[in-house]
Amino acid sequence: MRAILIAAVVAALPAAAFAQQTRAYVSGVGGFATTGDEGTSGTVLGEAGFKVAPHLFVFGNIGRFNNLLPSEVQPALNDATQALSTLGVDVTGNPKVPAWYSSGGVRAEIPVFTHITPYVFGSLGVARLTPRATFSYTSGTLGDTSFSTGDNVTTEVVSLGEFTQPPATTAMMVSGGAGIEAPIGKGLVVDAGYRLSRVNADTPLHTQGLTFGVGYRF
């Protein structure tokens, strides 16, 4: 029994020492976020935090969703393609809503006697949504220029007054989630997490997804 206990303590020492020595961390992760019926968006995130109490950190981050909320642009896009169709011009509209965000919050680590450190977090911040649409030419006569199938004719559609690019908006964003870290070298860790966010846009948006990356503790 004593041998088993000593072995367990020795196995836990590297992780315990690693946790005790940590005063701050930086990390970079990437992954995906789903928005229900709207599809899946790639996402990246950079974060930095520092310890304020045992197993407790405050942090700030900057991240980006590659594409969110196409439904916000879709109605106006549909109107534009329908109006052009009555003029004998067929185009295909492609909506996209990338979003940068920044938030700050609290992260609590759950001490366990293994080399894996679970954590939970919550944060509050803002997201900057920049909806845009592009139009690809299919057929018909559009101005005095000849186009080939697939050409980008967004400028022409906008100049005709059939579509106006929507303005960028800023909305409050609340996030929470959990993850795990495991050391892979001196100060280096791998990080895997689950993140759930709510963006309070005109139509509130909920996203959830997984992230994977690396961090450095010092």
C-alpha cells in the first residue's frame, strides 16, 4: 500500500509543480462553431491570463468567427436576385457575416492528481459583425460589360441600386465553457475546449463548438 501511495504521489508531482509555478499563460486555438440551422463557421482565438488566486485566473482574448448569421443578409439578397431576374439578369447571391470579438472573464482550474488539468470559464465582451454579400453572374445583360459565368458582379448590382451592403454592427457577447490542458514540454501545453456563446444581435445568435491549440505557461 505504501509503495502504491508513493508511486501516486511521485506521478502527481510534475503536474502539481507545473500548476504551482504558473503565474500567467498565453494560448492560441482554432476550431469550429455551429450556429444551428445556419451551418458551421471556422474560428480562431488568442488569449492571455494571469493568476489572481490559487487555481483562478482572469483573462482577456481576441477571436474571430469566419462566417455567422447568413440569414441576416439573406432576405435583402433574395429581393435583389428576384428584382434582377425580372430584368432578365440571373445572378447567384452569397451571404457572409464574419465577426471579430473581444472579451474578458474568469477561468477556474480544477486541481486533480494527474497530468491533465480541467478548467471552466465565463466571459463577457463585444462582437463586431460585418455582414456582406457577393453576387456571381449567371446570364443576361448587365450594363455595357460582357461577363462570363461565375464573374463577381457585386459592384454592378450595387451601382444599379438593387442591393445595399448592410452596415456593420456591434453586439454584446457572453461566453462560457470548459476544457482540459496537458503538458507537452517545459511550459508548453495542449488545449482542447468546448465553448458556448450568445451574441445579442438584432436576432440573438447562439454558437457552440470545439477548439484545439497550444499554450505557454510561465
